[in-house]
Amino acid sequence: MDMRLDWVTLTTAFFLLGSMPVEAQVVPLDDAAFVLMKGGEEVGEERLTLHRMGLGQDARIIGQSEIRMHDGSEMRPRLEATPDMRATTYQNKFTGEFTGEVLVSRAGRRLVARTQTASGESQREYRASDRTVILEPRVVLLYYFLEPWLAEGDATLTQLEPRGGSQSQVTFTRVGVERVRLGRRMVEARHYRLDGGGPSCHVWFDDQGRVVALEIPDEGFRAERRTS
């Protein structure tokens, strides 16, 4: 039995039993593993699950993942959003060279970020709109929540990076449809580019809005969906 995958499964089950009525509808949206590479060498893995819980306007989108790096560092991000994928709360627990936790919650037109590390606690507030997204560059899970803008082709968004404490304007641009190699297979995917707020990021989605691959060329980073 894979204990890493069990953590995600058990956490999801606990959340469901603890906070949702028995009759609530739970729809799985994705359950995937990504190999993480730096300079062409495998450096870690991210395993994630994504569910829609509840019905209608009361529904919530819950995404969570476990990221384990070969150097021993770990992250456990979890994001909750409205049915149209707008973030309402975000939590990330991280260990390694830096250990701590960041928690972001929406309060009206603001996002309140609280960070706790060995050196203490801090809190910051950010303006937020319906076009504000929470992104940490190498966390694949968070790119799923760009799905509302896939149909727009080109979109200007506000990116909040909680751990770095930064907020910036970014452009989300459709590049085209391409065939992407995943291991020994080739799959057709929609290619998008995210510019602004740091190095350009490229992300590929399948026709169901699921992430296929993520790449930050300037950092030599690539996350690739594992195939069976």
C-alpha cells in the first residue's frame, strides 16, 4: 500500500465525514500524480486530488496535494473554492530548509494571509477581485484553478503568491493546441503561457481542464503527469 497516496485519501475522507452532510454530493474531478524534474532529472513527486462537494451555489471545489522532494522537503497545499473555481481559503504546510504554515482566507474584497514559521508570525492583507488567483510557481494543484479563464484565450489576472508575500498582474495567454509527450505516450493538450510576476510559466490542459504538464523554462523545472 502506498502511504503517500493514503495521506491524501484519508484527509479527504476525514474532511467529508467531518464537515459535509451525508446527503451531499461528492464528485471526483481528478486524482493524479506528477513527476517533478529539474534540469531533466527527477527531483520529487506531487500527488493530488480534486473534488466538487455539495450542490448548486452551495457547492465547493476542494483540491489538495502532497509534494515530496528527494531532498526531504515536503509541502501539503489545500485550496477551497466556489463552484466557478474562485479561491476562498488556502493552506500550505511546508517542511525542510524552511518549516511553517501559511493560511489565506477571503474576507469580502480582501484576502488575509497569515504565515507562521520558526521566526514568528506575520499577517498581511491584499485586495482581491473575482480575477485574483492564488499561485505558487511549482505547485501543480493551484494551476487547476485557472480553468475559468481557459475559454477567454487571453486574460489579465492578479496573482497572489502567499509564501513569497507578493501580488502582481499576470497575463494568461493561449498558445495553441499541441501534442505533448508524457513518458512513452503522446497526448493532445491546450498550451497556455503565464507572464508577469516572475519567470514565464507554461501549462498544458486536456479537454477536461485537467493539468497535463507544467514548465518553467528559466528554472529548468517541469512537472509531468504520470501515465499508467
